[in-house]
Amino acid sequence: MPSRRRFLSAALSGATAAVLPSVEAAQSPASPPPDIAIHDDADLDRHLAALSNWGRWGPDDQLGTLNYITPAMRLAAVKLVRTGHIIPLAREIPVAAADGVRRQTYEMRSYTDALPEESGCIDYIGMVYHGFAITHIDALCHLFTPEGKQGMYNGFPISAVTPQGATKLGVEVMGAQGIAGRGVLLDIAALKGGPLPPGTTIWPADLDAAERAQKLTVREGDILFIRNGAGARNALKLGTGLHASCLPWLRERRIAVVSSDSDSDVHPAPPGFKRWTEPVHMVAIPYLGLPILDNTDLDALALHCAQEGRWEFFVTVGPWRFKGATSSPVNPIAMF
């Protein structure tokens, strides 16, 4: 079976993101500070048990960290809507011949039948949504534990993934109630004075610094967006993302969803990571049960947050209800 890395190796990037005003200048360390516990593969191996959420919500749980979002949290998040201003967070891409989209097929048919028949058009769209082009949310069946030896999130066996789709952890599980709650943006690009060059590593200290600069605290049940500013320039060969040492930070904050304007992993992998080459995906999905929302468009959101002076908002994400699918293209909506 081809690896995910080989499967996505042809993914390309597109337009350059705009440079936005700086919130606060800061320097990213060239190497992890001494108090960070995860420096390499061996450290990550030792921390897997502590990072795991298996059994936290019972042996049959398929929602993972979405369990953190309670009805009370949704009601509180609705109160963040004050002006009714809407910002879509999905990238807009061509429906045909889009750079970086795998196995893309498009057909359009127009018809002008005489009355009493209707006139109009219908089309067919086929593509792989995983990769670096399309805004999509990963289902918890998307990634297995290493070599599938421990199954998927919460111990579900990989035999649950069948030619007819996944019988456990498919995207329809999160689509059954949708995702709605408090969205928060940590604008690392603004913190650093502009878009980060693709391939830059984001550290826990950067997340903490953005919180301080924005006078914001990421908390339980949040839908967290982390902006690096490079947007569609991020790709498999060179892309900005979180260092593995951010995984304890994500778990301790009990966030419900993590997203960025890339796939949230650093490409190529930082030194010391020869086996855990994509630790955010490889650990967050099967161990934390944390859905990852890839390739969001965060430039307009960052600009509006800066204009309003607040980086929290109500956000909704509606995964489709295709039973057994490993992902869903989505258009998250931020409302102020």
C-alpha cells in the first residue's frame, strides 16, 4: 500500500499570503528550550501514554476531543456574536485543474431542453481532499497508530476500515452534530512581524507569546486556529507547522479542534524525528483523538481580529455526512 507521504508528494502550493501588521515582535528559538520534554523520537515514544486520550470518554467513544465542547460552551460562544460580520475560512480554489489536488476529475453538462422540461446544468466532481490544497477536516479514522499495530483512536481495529468505508471513526460521527463553539486565533505571523517562511518551526513558547500579545487564553473546548501566514505556499516538501513539543500543550489546554493555514506539521521534519516525521497528525489523531482542520484561509480573519482588537469569535464547521469517509471538505464560518 502506498504511504501517505508518497501519495501526497505531488501536492503543490499556490498564491502567496498577504503580509499583515505585526502584533508584537518575537524571535523563535533555533532549538527547543531545555524545559521542553519532547526533543526527538525517543522522547515522543516515552510520552505517548501521557498524551493518549484513550478511554477518557469510555471504550466506545468516537468523538475524541469534540467531547470537550458542551452545550453550555456553545451558548457562551454565541454571545461573542456582536456585529454579525461573517468571514469564511476555506480556501477558494478552482473546481477543475487546481494545483496540488490529487486525482481531480471534473465534468460539466449544460442542457436547454424545450418546455415543459427544465434547463440548467449539472456537474461531476471527483478528487482526494487530503493534502495541502483543499480546506478539509480529518476524521479520526484517517491515521492509524504506527504500522496500525495498536489500531486507531481509542483502540478501534484497523480492520474497521473496509473497501466500503470506515465502520468506525468516519467523518459522519462528527457530522452528526456538527462543530460549533468558541474559535480562537493565535496569530504567530503577526507576532513575528510577517508571514513565516515555509518550513519554520512553531514552538510552545510561540503559542504562549501569542496569547500574551493578544491578551487571550486558549481554554477547554476551543477551536484553535494557528496562523503562520504562508498559506498556500506551505507544501509537503517545505511547510511551517508545530513542533512535536506542542503536543502536550494542545492536550493540556483540552482544545477540541486544531487548525492552521498549513497542515499543522513541519516539513521537512525537524532534526531528531526520523520515525515520527509528522507528529501532529501521527499523534493528535490516533492518540489524542484531536480532529485536524487543514489548510484554512486565515488572512482575512487575522486582519479582522486585529481591527476589532479581539481574537475570539463564534465558529461553525459542518462536516458532511458521508458514512465511512476519512475527511470532509468544509467551509468554516467565523462570526463576530
